[in-house]
Amino acid sequence: MTEPRGLPPDTVGLLEGIATTRAIRRYRDEPIPAEVLRAILFAATRAPSGSNRQPFRMLVLTDGPKAAEAKRLIAESARRTWGAKRVADAYDAGSGTDPSSPKARTARAMQHYVDHFETVPVLILPCLVRYRAPNSFEGASVYPACQNLLLAARALGYGGVLTGFHFGAEAALRELLGVPDEAFMAATITLGRPVGRHGPVRRRPMAELVYEEQWGTPPAWAVDPPGTEHTSAGPPTAHPPSR
Ligand SMILES: Cc1cc2nc3c(=O)[nH]c(=O)nc-3n(C[C@H](O)[C@H](O)[C@H](O)COP(=O)(O)O)c2cc1C
């Protein structure tokens, strides 16, 4: 494993890290040391952006009084948002009545996450300082930094998840933290030492997502590596699709 100069060593290679950076919503009750936060935020700030303008800003909230209040505000919003989604998406009906079903497991993880939101070790509010009228491409100058951040956390044995839970508390957060009007509050990321292990991500087979030459036609080489796990939207087996 290569060790970047002046940064902690990676615990995992880049490609393996990408394939195992899952949404982590349960954290051990441990702070993230400053040198780890430094490395994670360094990685975030190395992300690309349009014309290299670097309009993203990362507001990091750990254990200060404003951090506690921001966590409380977002926790309330998270509980409202998840509570409504749980009902609207019928998480407790159908297969959700079987506690071992993926639906029930997701509901439990989400409920635990929002119920314990005040105690997340680190909260990060990625923002985009707008320099022109909002447009549908602008997120491309802030979300790469968010993914760099999550990948760097994974590389150092930490984990997190990107959410939209700040949207229900945006006005109060702006007031509390002095976020100016021209800064778009792009996400809420929580980070910590995971309870449990980093599993492989489950996605659709790449042949459903990658096309060549024309829309809808996967390339012959679009074959997932052996052992790749898929979501239920994918095929019933973990083997590459045969064509
Ligand atoms: C744009 C976006 C919005 C998301 N919003 C939320 C959210 O509001 N709450 C949440 O708990 N997770 C949220 N997530 C996390 C996704 O649910 C998660 O990445 C996805 O289910 C895949 O999980 P996995 O990587 O563990 O397989 C969001 C992710 C993205 C990329």
C-alpha cells in the first residue's frame, strides 16, 4: 500500500475501498482524532470542480456548542423526514413485516440512525458558494468532494453517509452557523467509527448501467467481477449475467 506523504496510511486500496464504501449509519461512541479529520478533509478539498474554482466549503461540526445545536436541529428534521418516509413507502407492510427482510433491516437501521443523530461523532455540512444563477450542473462542483470525503474516511477505517436531512432545518442552521445566502447547503454528512464491518456495496449489475455505442446496449466487457453482490433490482444470483 502506498503511503501518501504526511498523511496516515490507507487501510485499503482505492478500488477495494470504492467497492466497500457503504452508507454507515451506526457509529461507535468515539471522537474522530484531529489528524484523521485532517486527512479526510484534505481528501475532500482535493476534489475537482468546474474551472477549478473550488466553490465547495466544508463546515465541520464536532463537539462545540454550535455543533451540539446543529446536531439537535438536524436530528429533529431527520426524525420528521424518516417518519414520513417510513409511512409513505410502507416500510412496515408487505415484506417489511418479516424482521429478517431487507426492508425491515433498512427500517431498523434508519430508525436507529435518526434516534441517535444527536450523538453522531462528526457532522459535516458541504456547501457550494454560488457564483452564478443556480443550474442543474452546479452540484457537480460539490458532490465529488463529498465522495472523496467518504472514500477517505473508508480508507482510514471510518465511515459515513450523505443525507439531505438538513433541508428541514436550513433556516435555523444558516442563522446558527452564519451560512451566507449565496452558499447552497448541499448535504449533511455524518462520520464516525463504524459499528460492524464495511461490507461490499450492492448495486445493479454493471451491464444494466453501462452502455456502449448506443443507449441500452451494454458492452461485452460489462461483466461484474466474481462475487459481486447485487441489489434486489438486479438478477437473483450473485453471478455475472450471461448473454
Ligand atoms: C443524493 C443522496 C441522498 C441521500 N439521502 C439520504 C438521506 O436523506 N438519508 C439517509 O439516511 N441516507 C441518504 N443517502 C444514502 C443512501 O441511502 C445510500 O447511499 C444508498 O442507500 C446506498 O447505500 P449503501 O452504499 O450502503 O449500499 C443518500 C445518498 C445520496 C447519494
